[in-house]
Amino acid sequence: MKIIDMKCVKGFMQLAQDSVDKGWHEMNGGNLSYRMTEAEAANVKKECKKPTSDWMEIGGSVPKLGGQFFIVTGTTRFIRNVTRDPANAFGITEIDATGTKYRIWWGLEDGGRPTSEFAPHLRCHEIRMEKTDGANRVIYHCHPPAVIALTFILPLTDKAFTRTLWSAMTECPVIFPEGVGVVKWMVPGKDDIARATQKLMATYNCAIWAHHGVFCAGATFDKAFGLMETVVKSADIALKVMSTGKKVRQTITTDDIKKIAKDFKLTLNEKFL
Ligand code: 13P
Ligand code: ZN
């Protein structure tokens, strides 16, 4: 099957377009990656016959991902061009057996390279793969204004963000019962921020980067996008309420959150109750 006709490639492009439509991607802001199944990787090898690059350094080490194939957006390439010019905007890469190098099989034309956040993506893939018995395949990063704005006014703690988001929209504890994690401001694209995010992703499907953006994980493109959409919407509501400057008369209380958990049979993260 042609690369562009593969279901996972179509899902990748759909998420990119939906996210651009949401206004979460200025310029080259944000990036997306997907861990292919063995059958999908086999199709890439059959269709492309040989890699188009030599092995190159990842800038971090992800030994558990050795031999895996990833679809990934290109650094400096615009997410809005994922659907317009696929082979230029993203590509398919293979990780070597040691988990320290990658090579390109398809796309990333005109000298393209994977996102500068490849190390955080791969480290998040590694931990989410482990924690979900291989179910999680998508890591998605974007720059949504409401969440970034909140990082200027809330304490940069997992608890402050989780409680604010859980209390702003009733469905939130259902969608992310484990809560969300927060990474203090750090230089992006480096292994330090990758490690800090990986640590949070051992518990959470969502990590917020102060003054920068959000990383979400999911088993499918729909799930990763849906989680991002929920976090962003809840942050938007919280921010709008705060921006009125009015006294908050009522909110979703801890007791209310516990009632939701009981009814929906959720295991909420006890740390935040
Ligand atoms: P890339 O263009 O390298 O993907 O960087 C965009 C970004 O969002 C950095 O955090
Ligand atoms: Zn970013």
C-alpha cells in the first residue's frame, strides 16, 4: 500500500488539520508523532525498499524503542502543511537497536529532520508504551493560548493545574482521572526537558510546559486529540472566569468530584482530593 494511503498516515494528517483549525499551531509551533505497528512498519519497508538517510543521533536514549518506526513532523515545518505537502512536512523514521540513533525511510524531503522535540516525544512514547502495555501510540504537542496563559497565574504544580481543570468542567475527571503534570519553564528541545516530561508521563497522559504548551498521549489519534481538546477547553473556561474579576459564587467541589468518580467508577488520583 502507498504510504499516503495507510490508515495511520491518514489519521496523522487528520489530527494535524483538526489542530490547525483549532488555532493551536502558529508558524512551525507544535509537533506530532505516532509509533507504528509491526505490520505498518513492514509496509513501509516493502514500499520504500531502503532508507533515505544514514543513522543520525536522537540526542537522548530510548532503548525500549529499538527497531520501532515512527511517523513524525519535521523541525521548522508547519503543521498546516501536513495535509498540503505531506512528504515535506513529516516523515517516517526507524530507531536503531540501541535506541540512540534514527534514520529516515520516507518523507522529510529537502533535507528535513524530525522535530527538535524528537527526544521528548520518544521518551514519552517509551514510558507510555510501558505503562499501557503497548496501547499508547500517539504523542502530540501544541501551543494552546488558554493553557499557556494559566501558567502565568497558577502555581506551577500538578495539584493546582489538575484541580483548576477538574473544577472548571464536569467531564474533566472522567477524561483525565489521573490528573495532569506540570514542567517548570525549561529550554525546549533538550534531553533535560525530555526527562522531566517522561517522569510525569509515568503517571499522566498530559504534561503542561510552563509558558510553552502541552504534551498529550493517547492510544489513538482521536484519544490524544480529544484529551488535548478537553484540557484546552477547561483551561479556557477557567481563564474566562478568572478574567471577569468577579467573585466565584459556586464551583465543582471536591465532594462533587468524588460523586462523579463513584458514578463513573473512576479511580481518581488521591493526591488531588
Ligand atoms: P519544531 O519545529 O522543531 O517541531 O519545534 C516546534 C516546537 O513547538 C518546539 O517546542
Ligand atoms: Zn513547542
